[in-house]
Amino acid sequence: MEIALYQPKIGYYSSGKTRTGRQGDFLTPVSPGPLLGQLIALQFMEFHQALKSPSTIHIVEQGADRGHLAHDILTALSQHHSDLIRILHLHLIEPSPSLAKQQQTHLEPFRSSLSLHWHTDLSSLPPSSHPIFFYSCELIDSFPVRLIRFSSGQWYERFVTQIANHFDWIDQPASTELLNEINRWSIPTIEGFTTEIRPGASPWLKLLSEKIQQGAILTLDYGLPAHELYHPSRFAGTLRALRQHSLSANPLSDPGHQDLTAHVNFTELIEEGKKLGFHSHDLLPFMTALPRQATPLLRDNPPMSEKSARNFQHLVHPSFFGQSHLALLQTKNLPDSYRPAMFFS
């Protein structure tokens, strides 16, 4: 999965080809328009006010694709709170040179207004004593997974082998490491039950915690709490391959030419974050969280334009992103009085 998605130049995400939007293979919450960026800008303003308006703040995005969400956030801040732009340092974590170049082009209008930085990986982001607001949208679902399957009374890990001119599955008994994870999440021992373990989530959060002395992590992604993700009804797991806005029949076919993704175990992020000193606010679906954050926009006079209203409906309607996508905010060393609108009614 890592090779297919991230191999330099030929990996699905590394090639720099258009992957999201109507011309790509799938839509993200950023695709319908700039409203998500406007809502994150509102949340960032709350963050800034809760910290008594510090003179410097770092904003970090990982998995920015071509930079549209960062552009939407900066546009909203420039239009309504231009004083905040001058204190910002925006960091984008981007291993792909071709995507980094596209991001730089897209964000060029803001280069004279704030400090822009690019890093090839999270480890190269310097720790800061200044507050950090980290956000991502559909990042963790693309972290590689290990596939497990229960068969004939024991757990197996599904590996990939080559037969003739195509890839196929080959099962081997699960390692002690995997069995410990299986027990941790109480994954049901049902004949044929198949699911995923994501080994990179915990180390990623630990590394991020080392960079943030004070700040927030906003995770927007599709996934479930563990008890739902590993429920017996989710018998076939969540690993999916996407191409041209349709599910692909075989995740092993055409590596580098289709997206591979699996649901996020949000309980893992919450539990690991707690160990690292983060406080997790409510885990909420978009249909609950985003309308709360949008209250100032919905009350605006003149009212929201028809185009913005359609954008809002795409974000919160259960048939689009409203039910499938969840919002998780994790904070560290913030004032007890901080009550972000997205997570408080």
C-alpha cells in the first residue's frame, strides 16, 4: 500500500497528477467549494482569542494535495481578519516535489503577507514554543494498513504475492504484534472476518506531540470509533480502491493508478492522544459539528449566497459528507475556558 501510494514519481499521491475533484478519482470535503476553509478559519480565530491574541502562531497542514484548503483558509482570514495574517507562519508537510510545486503556485498570492514554509516530512517540522494549530482533511485514511483475516480458528495477515503477471493475496499466521492489536480492539473471531490495523497512526501522533508544546490538532476524515469499526456487521473491512469516482473491484490491480484507503480508528487517536497529554473534545459527524461552527455565517446579513448554501449542504447532508466524515479536535495546554464552537452547542 505504501509503495502504491507514495513511491517517488510513480506512486498514486507522489506523481502530482490530479486525484481529487470532478476531474480526478474522488471528491473530498474541499472539492465542493471554499466553505470548509472558512469554517476552519473561524475555528482558528477562536483558538487565537483563547490564547489572548499571541503575537506569533504556526498553522500546519499535512496532506494538502494542491493547497486548496490552505488557500481557502487564508482567503477567509485576509477578507475578515487581515491582522491575523501578519502573525502567521504556515507550514505544509509535503513529500512530493510535484505537489509542493503546485501548492507554492496556488499560494503565491499570500507570499508577501505571511511566512510560508514547506517540509518533506513531519520530522523536519521544527518544534516551536509558539502555539501550533495543526489540521488535516482526509490524511490518516491514506496511511498504510495491515490486513488481517480470521480463518479456521486463527488470525492471519494478508500479504501480497505475484502469480504470473498479476498480484494476489497470500495469508500467513499473524505475528504476536498483530495479535496484541487484535486483542486490544476486541476484534471478533468470526470465520472470514477481515479488517485492518493501521500501524502508522500512533507513531505519527507521538511525533506530532513532540512538535506541539501548546496547540490543537483538528482531524477531519472518514472513520469510526473502534467498537463500530470492528463490529461484526463490518465483516469485509473498509479497505477500498477508488478510480474515476467508482469503487475498483481489486485493490491490488494497477498500483499507482487508483487510490487505496481504509477507515480511521478514531478511538486509537483519542486513546493515544490522552497518553501524550492531549484533551479530546467530542468526536462528531460533520452534520453536527459544522453547523455549530457555521452559526456566524448563517446569521450574516446579507444571507449566505445560493452557491455557498449548496456548498454547505454538501458538507453536512448525510448523503454527502455529513454522516461519513467525523471531526476530532485534540488540544494541549490550552486555557480551561477554551470552548470551540464546533464541539459545544
